[in-house]
Amino acid sequence: MRFSLFAHLERIDDDQTHESLYAQFLELCRMADDGGMHAIWTGEHHGMEFTISPNPLLPLVDLAHHTKRVRLGTGTVIAPFWHPVKLAGEAAYADLITGGRLDLGIARGAYAFEYERLMPGLDALEAGERMREIVPLLRELWNGDCAHHGKYYQFPATTAMPRPLQDGGPPLWIAARDPLSHEFAVQQGCNVQVTPLWQGEEEIRALYGRFDEACAGYEGPRPKIMLLHHTFVGRDDADVELAARELSRFYGYFGAWFKNQRPVTRGRIAPLSKSEIDANAMMAPQNLRRDLTLGTAREVIERLKRYEDLGYDEYSFWIDSGMSAARKRESLARFIDEVMPAFA
């Protein structure tokens, strides 16, 4: 099983500048590269300080100049916010600039907050339909002279420029959850990204099972599957308990953004009170300690061995958490130095 880092800028304090946040992001990415991780993933989000990444291709292109060997992946672009010709061309250009290190992860998106602002009236059903129309077009546009007359997109014969450096274009990944999305991804010859969020090992097994069932009816080479999960490697039990409390707060805000019911000012959602966070029993620290990949190095190794035994090809260390930069660095360093060698 290979390991990767999943990271964004996240601003939780008025004293933090975006410049300092980007410097911290670069530091984590250099650690991942120097530590032998396989890839770095970053996604697309708009208008929120909670997750700052309006175009993931921009930081990935910059990372190509700050790293040596690590793969650079979008985790993910939000398909309905892109025209297929634009996405194919910009991804190919990023592949060229990064020296053929790009992986292109694609999703339908999840936040109604973003749908309202970029494509008013868009819902998850239409977003999924747009994604399924776009994905097959990308390789055709890279190959050349692709004409299309579909439900959402129509264009005459077009070739994406520049040509991608990788033969056939960057590897494609689809964020999948339900059985139909797994089947679509596999039938398109795409790799699969899954995240169980806070739902624990039962969901981790279910997600792999859906992927495995989709692969059973596919005659081409078996795609890869990546598990994205919040991770913290603590120095001792007290350190892990603190991480569980920090992630309980993070998921409280994650849920508030997803519900899209609180006022947002200058990219910041109205603060949650301690009582509101504490009232969310589902996200209670003791539940997250059980269901996320949190623990000492020994405990994290034991969890990862179970994921590897299930069949996951890649495990992505999701580091966004609302923690301080120092705590993120310390956890990632322990993961690289104490956990990854167990899988060498």
C-alpha cells in the first residue's frame, strides 16, 4: 500500500495570513516528498476560508518546483464548474509543466454553498450527470479532433492544447461513494478515491466492497482504489485525545458548511459555540477516536494493516483538521518516520 498526503490551506484564526498558510502548506508537501510519500492531493473549493483552493492545478504546478519526485493530484476538481475543453486543456498544460506528474481526480462536488454561487439551481443529480458527461471526453480531447453534442455540452471537433506529457494523458480518478459511481468509474477505466469521513471501519469495508463488485464485471486492467482518511499520529495517548477533540471541532464546522444554513461573512461561517459542538454526539471525540485513523504509531500501523489487507492500493493522510501548523508537522513526521517503515 502506497501513502500520500491530502492537504489544503485552512484559515481558522484572524491573525493568520494567506501567505503564511501557503508557506505552511509548502512545508508539509516538502516533508511528504522528502519522506518518500507517493503523492500529494489537493482539491477545489470556493468562497470559504474553511478550505482554500479555488483551482487545485495552480498549487500543484507550483509544487512541481518545490518537490522532486512525488505525484501531484487533484483531489478533486468539481466537474460541473468546468467546461470539458477547458478542463482537458488546463490539465494537459499542468501535466506538461509538472513533468508528467499530474493525476486528475474528478468529483461532482458536495457543498450547496458552492453550487449556489457558481451554478445557481444546480443540484447533486445534475452535477453527477455533468461529471459523467465530461469524464469520457477528456481522453478524446487529448487524443484529438473530438466533437460532441451532449445534454450539457456541445462543441465542434476540438483538440486540447497543449498535449499532455503522459501517454494517454494524466491518470483519471473518480470520487465514488454509491455503487453506481463505482461502476461508472471502473467502466471508464478510472481509478477510485473514497472517503468514509467519520463513519468508521464498517464504511471503509463497504466502500471497498462496492469497488470490488464493480471490478468483477470489468474486463480491462483493474483500476486502483485510494482511501482518504483523517489521520493523526500522537506521541502518547493524551496527545491523541487532544487530536480527537480538535477533529470533533473540525467536523462540527464541516457539517455546518454542508448544511449551508449559517451566515457566512468574508468567507468565514458564523462561529459554532462550544455547546453546539458538544451537542453533536455523532462527532463526539470518543467516537472520532474510534472511527478515524488516530493513535500512537503502533495503533495507526495496526489500523493501516487492516486497510491494506482489505485491498486498498493507496492510503491518503488527510491532514486538514484545524490543528496548529506545529501539530500537523509533528503528526506527519511521526507517520513518515515511525509508521511508513512498517510497510516498506
